[in-house]
Amino acid sequence: MLLQRLSLCSRIPLDPRRHVCRLLTRPLTQAVQTRAHGSSFAHRGELRQAKRIVVKLGSAVVTRGDECGLALGRLASIVEQVAMLQNQGREMMIVTSGAVAFGKQRLRHEILLSQSVRQALHSGHNQLKDMVLVTNLDFYDDQKRQNLNSTLQELLRMNIVPIINTNDAVVPPPEPNSDLQGVNVISIKDNDSLAARLAVEMKADLLIALSDVEGLYNSPPGTDDAKLIDIFYPGDQQSITYGTKSRVGIGGMEAKVKAALWALQGGTSVVIANGTNPKVTGHVITDIVEGKKVGTFFSEIKPAGPSVEQQTEMARNAGRTLASLHPDQRSEIICHLADLLTERKEDILAANKTDMDLAVSAGHLPSAMIKRLSLSPAKLNSLAIGLRQIAVSAQDSVGRVLRRTRVAHHLELEQITVPIGVLLVIFEARPDCLPQVSALSIASGNALLLKGGKEASNTNRVLHQLTQEALSLHGVTQAVQLVSTREEVEDLCRLDKMIDLIIPRGSSQLVRDIQRAAKGIPVLGHSEGICHVYVDADASVDKVIKIVRDSKCDYPAACNAMETLLIHRDILRTPLFDQIIDMLRTERVKIHAGPRFASYLTFSPSEAKSLRTEYGDLECCMEVVDSMQEAVDHIHKYGSSHTDVIITECEETAEQFLQQLDSACVFWNASSRFADGYRFGLGAEVGISTARIHARGPVGLEGLLTTKWVLRGDGHTAADFSEHGNMKYLHENLPVRQSLAGQRDSN
């Protein structure tokens, strides 16, 4: 029973079916021994290791918003999460609100909740015969405290979730100045101090304090400048302005912070989070235990560098300055970065060798990822060439006038290009991605947040240092930030108020994970690169061999490499078919037969497990089709709308293929490997998008720009154009003779 007043003096069988413990409650002022189970966790990710957890439910969490009863649905959700963690082998305890919050709540509500806890735990592997719920701890003397400790330890051993509560109606006020007199002393004056004391006494690994706010803010929530604090460190109290107390509680945020810091000193990690938000209540506790960025995490270890939120803010501010630079200045920054790639190639390659050695010794990276991780002098030279192309494009990117309209006399409207804002680019073992994306962001005036794979951490660090050195030419060093903290990708995807566009560069699984995790932030990219090459009955032998070889074998790990080869039925058992097979065997390409292709062969290669597979290696699927139309239908069904190719000498067939196929890139008699920003003349690309809006195909500089409308008038109002007004709309299109806003002609 959730709030039954129980006693610790003895375990009295009040009912043959239920054991109940009564607790006599007094405020504690005596010292206890400092726990010896170890220090608190330094990072959120370590919370997964928490074995013993205390969950404190604030008054606003357990009561309805109208203060007319228990929030039964909310509490049931919390109970389910506690039961889930308990059934995982963790030891759970609950501290819940008392008489002030509940007033005259009827006991039948409590019985329902007690039953829901039992039912939730019964559904797990550990079966319980009964549940004992305890409330309002008495820490008056050593003997009673030892009794309490022993009782709770025994309950936990029996897989029982103790529910502890202070009796607000009878507990006397704390003695003046008795609160927080050091690590060993805390007076029990509210559920916050009770939860902290219980957590330290029971040597809990984690205390989760659920309230009606998202966590700790630097000023009262709801004020204009209030910001949620992700991680709070001892000594930061002076930077906090506390607001009013909860609508029903007696503690308030200040009491929570004091109790949290006391528990932290005692070796228990603490998270304060929202337990009333219906969008997160169903998973807030489990999210915290999984190390997700929820609420405010209290940590004793302050990192040397800025938080990711601070990095994003710095990038945004510097990005605005970057966007206001003259195009020549942005080009100069990019050219300087290109020079640094060749001038400092020894430093870059040395760092890359360290990453390669670590990756090879670890032995868990596939060969395709190892190849992406590797840099060479030739690769750096190619990067530098691409960056110089971007520098040229930067001359007329930001502020370009796309359209001019004379709305009325002395009322002129312009549509001009502007940066998107703050970009988050997440990439795996692709260090060459860092200078490419940085240059494109600089050229487009965007701030940039980079999150690279740990496999390339040394290379990324050197490349980022060179990028910031180039940015320092014009005082915008902070416009490109490298996230090197232990931030989870999912947590970064939740910064919807700070990040404007996410661009994933990596495996299809990475892209899918980011698309699922992104909350309110657009994601530009493609989840898979299942590219097809269709060999038509009228194909040229020489072109087929060249294009198929290049599409599959030039760079098998690339997203624009061929994964499925479609063969017209008439080509089977012809010399061309034999030449294709011989070439693939020579190149050591493993063939997986599609079901129809396998039916034509007596001894077929291994049958493809799926026709929708991105191999990313020297492997491909081969399937037979009856016509060009059947090839198009196959690609629409099994493809990923990335890049698809037809090889034929029949122009009519080719044009039908190009027109009907709904992919980002569609080629005739050309390798799929041409689907690349550099080959398209974009200088470099941030990725290839298969989305239907904004940008599609290889996304270069143009894809990182948006537009805004600028209207210049002379005291005009909408009323001037009403039926009683004296002005009429002209809507005359004007020529755009100058490329950049601010350099308009006088027309």
C-alpha cells in the first residue's frame, strides 16, 4: 500500500497475507558513518552501472494537477519502470510524498497502487508472495538506524521494493541552522532530505528526484533567460536564482539542490528530472538509468572544456559573424585551410597512423571502415583541390539575390540566400569528412558542430585544430566546433532549440538511428545506398564491362557503389554474360543470385538473403529481368532512391528509364560512382540526400543555404492597398544584375 503508515520497531503480521512495518518518525540531527561504497559516477553514461537506486517522487508528481486526487495513471507508469529495473536485477527503493500533498486521499487509491506494483513485479522472472511498503524513516539513534538498515537490506534481498515516506502531519520543524552541517549531518525536514539521507545510508548508486520541472535552471523556469542546466557541479550554487516552491510540496528546488549536493558528497549520483510531463513520464526513469540526457545530472568532476550546449552557443555566435564576412574573406579562410592540409600533412598522417594502429589492434572494425579511416598524401592533395573549388564557389553564395519584384511604387521585394544556421554533422571513421564539411560550412556562412567517430579521434583533433587556425584569420575561430565530450548521439539529436539541421555521414544503421532520435530537427541524408546497374539487351559490350567494374570495384565501401546488377533475360548464355561473370570473378567479387537468376542455373552462386542489401564490399546481387520496365519496377521495390544506372545503346529505352525512375541520381551509360559532389563540380559534398524536399542527390554548397525575403518600402502599410486605399499592386519582376544583396543596381 503506497502510503500506509508503518513502523520499524518490529515486523508485526497485521494480516496473515501481509507483513507490515510501522515507523516512528523524528527529524535526524545525529551523524552517521560516511559510506564507503565508492565515489559517485562522473558521467551520465556510467549510470547504466547503477545497482541500487532510490526514486523520489515529489508531491506534484503523485497528485493530479487539480489537486483532487492521486495521479494514478502517472504513478502506474512510474511503477512499471521501477518494476522493469527491479526485474533487471537492480535494487529499487521509492521515497514518496506524504500527508501535505495527499490530504484526505482515500485508502483504496493506495491499495490499487500497491496491487499494481505487485502485478508488475509478478510479471518478471522473480516471483513475489507479498510486498512490504514502509514510510517515514526514523534515524533518531544508532540502534534504530541499524534496525532500519537491516530491515531494508532484507526487503531488497527478498526482491521487495520499499516505499518510504515522511509523515508531514506530525514531523516537527527542523532545528534552526541544523541542516547540512557537513557530510555526515542532514536534518529530515522534507522528502528531498529524506531521499538524500536514505540514499547515503543505504549506499545507493543513484538518486532520481522527480519533480514538476525539467530539472535545474539557472533562473526560475518560465523567465526569458532561463536555461536548463545539463550538468551541475558543486560550487555552482552562486550562479542559480531559485523560484517559488511547488504548488503542493514543502521543499522547492533549493531544498532539492541542497539535498542532492549532500547525497553527492556521500557518494551517490543524483539526477533531478520531470516526472509529470506526459510525453516522457512513461520512460523518464529508464532513460536516466540508460545514461540519456534527461534532467540535471549532478557530478563532482567538471570537464576541462565547455559543454556541448556551450559549444553550440559559441558556434552560433561566431557563425553569425562568419555569415557577415565579405565573400573574399570566407574564400581566404578556405584556401588557407587547403594550404594547411598539405603543409602539415606529416602531423595529420602521424595522427592517422595512431588511429589506424589502434583500430587494427582492436580488430573489431570491418575492412571497409578501415579503408575509410585511412588517409594518404594523395588523399590530402585531393582534399586540398576540392577545398579550393569550394573557395571559388564561396564568392557568390551567401547574400545572392535570386529574385527581385517591384510590389508597388517605392516598394521593392528581394529573395536572397542566407545560411541555414547551426549544422550538426555526425560522421563515423571518415576523417576526410571533417575538412570537406568545414569548408562547405564556411563557404555557406553556417556554424558547424562536428561529432566524429572515436576510431578517428586523433586525426579529427589535428584536422579541427587546422580548421580553427584557418578561421582565426578573420576572428571566427569558434564557428566550427568538435564535440569531444562523452555526448551520446541521441542526446545531441535532442538539441532542437540549438541545432537547425543534422547531416549524418556513416553507415545506414547510423543514419536510421539519427532519423529516429532527431526530435524536431530535420535530417539530411540517406539511410541506404542500394544502387542498381541495369544491363539492357541493346547494351554495348565494352561499356558494360567498364561501367560494371567501376561501379562495383572502384570503391566498394562507398554509398554510390553498385549493389545489385540487373541483367536482361536475352543476355543470359551469351558471350557478354560470360565476360561479365569472368570480370567479376577476376575482381574477386562474390555474387549472390537473386531467386529468378538462380532458377536459370544448375549450379548457382549462393542465393541472396535479401534483394534489398547494401553489401559495402566486393559482393553484389545479380538478378534477371524481362524488360526495362521490369527493371524500373524492381528498383522501385528494392532500391533506396540513391543512384541507378542503365546501360543501353537504345536512346528511347534510356530516356524512358531516366524519366520513369524515381531516384536522386539516374544515369545513362555512366558509372554509379559519378554520384559525387566533387565529380558534379560541387567541390565537395556534405552527403547524398534521398529526401524529397530541400536538397536531393549530392548536397554541396547550395544545399546548405536557405532564403529570406527582404522588403524595402517608404512608409507603406497594408491599408494603402485596400479597396479604400490609394495604391495598387504592380508585381513587376526586376532584373537581377548584381549577385549579392547590397550591390543592387538602381533600377
